[in-house]
Amino acid sequence: MEFDQEIDACGLLCPLPVLKARKRLKSMEKGEVLKLLADDPAAVIDVPHFCAEQGYELLDMVACDKGAHLYFIKSP
């Protein structure tokens, strides 16, 4: 999937992956896509919840190696 910016939040625990994503998304243009890589087990719940609550579109969530997930989030 194509993306405009990315964050590697591996090694960070809740709530840091979501906080970093929120900060970056606020500075992005409408329609841009953020690729977030996170290995915190709570992120599979936190990231979709964050997107739903804040009005961001979670385009895809893909499982990677060693428990990490990629999240593609579109700025409204």
C-alpha cells in the first residue's frame, strides 16, 4: 500500500504508538496516509479505537513478523 509518511514505533508501549501517530497525523495534509509499525500487543486494540474516535480512517492492518503490525491510517 502506498503511504506518505511512516513511524516505526517498535519497542514502544501503550500509549506511545498512538500518541506518536496522533502527533504526526495532525501535521499531515488531508488524504495523506501514515504507515505505523508497532509491536505493542495493545496496539491492535488501541490503534483502531483511536482512529474511530478521532475521525481517521484505518485503511488496513497487516500482521508482520514477531507480533508486529502495520497500520495504514488516512488523514481526514
